Amino acid sequence: MYNPLKLPLGWDGKPIPYWLYKLHGLNVELTCEICGNYSYWGRRAYEKHFKEYRHQHGMRQGLTLLHVRAQCEQLQDTITI
């Protein structure tokens, strides 16, 4: 399969259309310092990772409020709270 843009594969094994790739924001790489500079592709995956074990384990340094936890993206934010 020819895939010069290295687009993710769809359910049929073919690359998804480029417009859909851009629409979902999969061209944007977001990193989280709390997760050990792990990178997420797209805003949806980034927002979803706040509920995952990797981020929660990194936040177990004294914070107990869930609504505050979800907004912390950098180590400096964690330290100031």
C-alpha cells in the first residue's frame, strides 16, 4: 500500500483521507510533561489521556481534587498547586 504521508490506516486497511486527518487534528502533536513527555496525536487523544493510568500515576504527588488534576499539563502547574 502506497502511503507517502504516513497517514493512519482506516478500518479497511487503507490510509484515511487527508481532509479527515486534518479535521480530527491528527497532525498536531501534544506532549504531557507529567506523563514523562509522552506525545499524543490530536486533541481528542490528549484530552482522553487525563483519565488514563499514566497521567493519574504521575499526578499522585499530593493532589486529590479531580477537577484540578485534569487541568494540569506541566510539572510547574503541579508544583504551584
